[in-house]
Amino acid sequence: MLTATYILVSLSVEQASIRMSLLAFQKYMQVQLRQQSQLSLAQLQYAGDWLSRLYQGGYWRKVEMYLIPAIRQAAPRADGPLDGLLNEINGLNHAALESINVVQQRAGAAIDHSELQAEQLCAAIDAFCAALLQRLEKEERELFALARKVIVGEAWFAIAYQFLAHDARAQEARRGKAQVLPFVLPVPAPAPGTPGSSADATDSATAANAAADALPAAPQALRARA
């Protein structure tokens, strides 16, 4: 059905946008961490805030808002494959949330700023991005296929109407707002005795600009939720 194809293509575009944002954020933070021998509390808070924004943004996706509820409604309540798949997706969400908690706890405790801390922050960011990228892949390979199987007829038209209304609201909300680039911040000054790297600065700017048009609108709330 053409309507189902339109919906799934629209979702794939949304998924690609989120994937690009995650990869750009990951690249930007890796570049910044390579430039620093020590981390400031502000850097930890910045990383924690952006991890939370990207995590919360997942709940505003069309997949979460419209497709999953439609699958739940169309599939039998005791559908084993659906429950198992959603449990796996929720598990990946929780894994990403744990990475956010690690960063926020370290920022709150203001622990000793050391190279080990920078390595741990980089590892937490990598784990966060890996979990959400795996979630996107699982949704595209398994959830979309399940949607084609269980959603039929008029239900696809209802979802398409929801998509159109969603896009209209988003476009209206953007009209009065300036587009803010997600990761373009002044490059932190190198720590005393640590030379800066112009090549790294160029890499970070390139990574940030690559995601400028791809980042979905971040929600107002910055606190992560399970």
C-alpha cells in the first residue's frame, strides 16, 4: 500500500536525521576530549545536558508517538514477538540512560579532573551513542517489518493524518524561531602546557555543521526519564 510506504519512508528519514545528530555529537565530543588533558565542571555539565536532550528527543519521534501505539492497537495484546521486541528496544533505552547517569553523577560530584576522567566521559558518550544507534537499527529492521504485518487498511491512513498534523505543527513552531546549530561552541582553550590543535578544531566544526540541519527539535525538559 502506498500509504504504508509513505509512512515508513518518512520514518526512515527521521531515523537518518537522528543517526546523523548522534554521530555528529559523538565526533564533536571526541575532538574536544582529545584537546583536553583535564575537564572542567562546565564541560561535564554540557555533555550531560546534551546527552539528556538527545535521549529525551527519542520520545518525540513519530515512531514513539504514532507507530508503536498503532502496532499495539493492531496486534493482539498477548503478542509475544511484539512484547519481546519492545522489551529489547526499552533495554537499549535504559542502557543509554545509564550512560547519562554516569556523566551527571560525575558532574554532580565534581570529582578530580584527570585524564582518566576524560577517558571515562568519552566511554560513556560512546556507550550512549552505541545503544541509541542499535535501537534505530532494530526499529528499522524489525519494528517496521512488524508494522507492515499487523497494521492494515484504514489504520495506515489514520497514521498518515497524524504525520501530516505533526509536520504542520512543527513547521509552525519553527517559523518564529531561529535555527540553532547543535554543537557549535567556542573551542575550549587548551589546558596550560597543552598545545591546541587547529586540525582538531576544524574537524569539530565540520562535524557540527554536518548535523546542523539534521538535529530534531530538542524538547524543553532536559532531565532524562526511563
